[in-house]
Amino acid sequence: MTYDDVVEVILIVPNLRKNLSKEVSSLIIEMIRNNKYEPGSKLPNEMELSKMFNVSRTTIREAIKSLASNNIVKIIRGKGTFVAEKPGLVNDPLGVSFIRDNNIIVSLFETRLLIEPKVAYLAAQRATAEEITKLESILTSMEVVIANKENHRDIDIEFHTNIAKATQNPIIERIIPIVIESIMEGYYETVNVPGSAHKALQYHYKIFRAIKAKDPYGAEKAMKDHLNETLKDIGILEKQKGGFKL
């Protein structure tokens, strides 16, 4: 074997292994798609997968690492590997956290204004009785949290996320978490604005009542009013900081 032959083998072997792990990843994804492994369910261990696909444990390890990086599976130390609750949906697909723009919150809210009023519109048309009960339960909990002057950010996100679920549209359900980032950012921008939490609660109830009444136009308007009011609250702070003006 010549020197050139050795170099060629060194270059080819890692590539073959990479392709093999990619093939195994694709097979696992196909099994998840075919409901053999549902969201939240545990995958076989490394040794079992190695026997199942007739590949080395190193290849399995690489395949699982790749799936985890794309939020298709979740590795829990000491417990095993599980299918992600929302396979393929990464936390920050738009890279919002890396955008260096003083007006990023406004941009996020503008995006929500383009999307969420129509989401509320569809939810009012399609929400099931169970989903309406869930929204009401969330609002009841939110009322307690706000009354106790606790952080209501997470429950706010839960409310908007469940409205998206009520559209019965899996694409909308996956888009909303992308723009919901503004709730996290907006919370810290408005937390010190007097009455902002109670105003948000009032608008949430307006949105809820319209959805419960199967009033799509009312739900759309209530959502638009809610987002615009939050933008005003953020605008007050930004104006004080010498930033943008709405």
C-alpha cells in the first residue's frame, strides 16, 4: 500500500462512519414518525440499539448526539434517552438571542401582531370544550400569581401557547413558541410599569371570553388590543431611556 492509499483510507473511514451514524439517525427519526416511539417515550439503550441496527456503539452514540442537538431526543443522565415532547422544535430557531438590536422587543411584538390576532381568531372557531376549560384554569392561576405579586411570565406563556393549540393547527402550534420570546423579554421590560400585570390579565380575560363565546372577530380584536397595550407600556420605558418612540 502506497502513502497515497493510506491517506485515502484515513480520509474515507471517518466519512463512512459519519454517513452510517446519519443513516441510523434517519432510521430512528422514521420510527418516531411512525409512532413506534411517541413523544416522551424512552428509547432502547445504547447496547440494544447497537444490536437492532447492527452497528457499533460508537455509531449509536454519534447518532443520538446528532438527534439531541436537533431536539429530536433528550438525554437524561442516569435515566436514558427519551423522545422530545416536540421533536425537532429547537428553543431559538431564529437565533433571536444573538440579534444585537435595541428594538428587538418591538420587532418581536410587531411579528406577534401579524400572527397572534389571527391565531386567536382560529382558536375561537375551533377550541374544544376541554381547551376552553384549560384556558379558564390558566387564567384563574394567573390571577392568584399576580395577586401575590409573583413572576407571571411562565403562566402568561402557557396561556398564549394553549390558544395556539386550540387552533388545531400543528404548524401554528410550532410557530408561536418562536415569537413567544417577546413575552420573556417584555415581562422584564414592563414588570415595573404600574398596573401592567393587571392590565394584561384583563386583556387575557377579554380574549378568553371571546374564544369561549365562539366570537372570532372579538378574539382577534382583543388579542390585537392586548399586544398594542403591552407595546405602549414598553414604549413608556424606552422613551424614558431615550430610545425609540411609538
